[in-house]
Amino acid sequence: MNYPLKVSVVFSVYNECESLPALFDTISGLVQASRHHFELIFVNDGSTDNSGAIIGEFRGRFLSPNATVRYLQLSRNFGHEAAMIAGIDHATGDAVICLDADLQHPPELIPQMLEHFEKGCDIVTMVRRKNAGSSRQGRFFSSLFYCFINQLSPHKLQENASDFFLISKKVAEILKKDFRERNRFLRGIIQTIGFQTATIGFEAPTRQAGKSKYPFFRLLSLTSAAISSFSKAPLFLGIWFGFFFALISFLLGFYTLWVYLFGQTPPSGYTTIVLFMSVSFMILFFLIGIIGIYVGYLFDEQKNRPLYIVEINE
């Protein structure tokens, strides 16, 4: 493609007032150096700081013949995944690029992503080779998550893939029409949707300002949504545990009967029975909890409530 493209760049913003000025400087330089037309979409995901006012000031003073700035304010905080979906839904470009506003997704790599798009790739995924802002514990849990989900899911996901990606207008239209789950793992959907795909590795820099918006329990919720979206394997645990405990019960019953008929004294069996029942009920409630999670997600889908609500669209 030798002609200029219209590129929609979606920024998910949640309490990023400290990092936004540096982001604006980087984006301004990128836009001025490019031959493409940019549609910059800032999705304010219910920020409680003055991120919205800072974006408004940037819109007022930013003048470029090859760029437009759009602003979406959601009525409350719907979460990072919903903010990305909102940006994609409102994007009109030939290519749509999603990234965070905290500069841990380097905007300087956008030209490289567009090169792959111009070569015919409908999807460009960005994989972190190194994350300077992540702790050793965070890297361990991230590696454990991908190992776990790749064991459970028939779809193998790239380890350390991020929410920094490019999709073509064709893929964006598919996401707008068909992939409308309330509980979703967008970076996983992008990897399993098909089409010609390229992958670029990058090093995530240290966070310049602000703090992570994914505390432990929110990451746990995202992990639960990812597993339920890509695997039904946890639901089969009941069958395997059932077979296992059926075997244990058969052997225990056979042993008890044998000792009763041929042993010197019949065993009391109190400790064995208590332990067996305790472990059985523990596993039973664990399986009921797994089923409850899936039923809860089904309930969310059945209610069919909106993924997000836009309060301001400018």
C-alpha cells in the first residue's frame, strides 16, 4: 500500500493525568513525521482525576492537517477491556491500534506495526520481551498464567502478549459484530480469530508516573474470565474426580470387607471415614464453585446489558 492510510489509535485512559503530557508529546511527534492520517481516540474509562480536562486541553491546542482527536467519556469505570471495545466500536480507520496511555506500550513502535499492515497483515500482536516495570513476582504469575491457560485451552496463546495490538478494519468489523461477550479476554481473542498475523517483540519501559491499574484481585478476575472464555476443561474436573474417588471407594470397600471376613479383628474405620468424607466434600465444593463461575458468566451474557455506556462523544 503506497497511499496514505487512515489509522485509528485507541488510548484507554483511567487516572493517567501524570503520564498524559508525555504521551501527547510523543504522539505529536509521531503524527508530524508520518504520511498517514491519524484518528486519535481517547477513551476516558471513568477517571476520577483530571485526565478528562487534560485531554480536552490537548484537543483544543493540537492542530495537525493529518490528525483528528476524538474523545469518549464512559459514564463510569467499565474496565480496561470495555474501554478498548468502546474505542474499536467508534474507530473508522483502515487500521485500528490499541494501547494504554501510561507509555508502557511505546507509541514509537506504531510505524513498525503499520509496515506489517501495509505488507498484508490483518493483525499485529505485540509481545513483551522484557517488562522493566514488573516485579519478579509479577513475572512469575504471568508466566504461570500462560502456562496454565495453554494447558487447558485448545488455542495456544503467545506468552507475554499484551493489549498493544493492531487490527485491520475487516477484523474490527468482526469484533464489532460477533465478539460481544461481557466477560472477555481481548488479547486472546485477537490471537485466535485467524487471518494473517505478525508479531513484534518490545521492551516495556519503567512506568514514568501513576501506578498499575491491575491489583492482585483484578488480575485474578481477568484470569478467571480468560480461562472461562477459552476452555471448558475445568468443567470436566468433576468427571475425573468422580472416577478417581469411585476407584478409591471401591478399593476401600474391598479392603474393609476383606479384613472383616478374613482378618483377626474388624477395623473401626472412624479416621478413614472422616478423612475420606472431608476430602470428598472439599473437592465437591471446589467443583460447585467452578460451575458457579461459569453459570455466573452465562447469567451476565443472558442479561445482555451494554458493554459500556458513552456519556460524552466528541
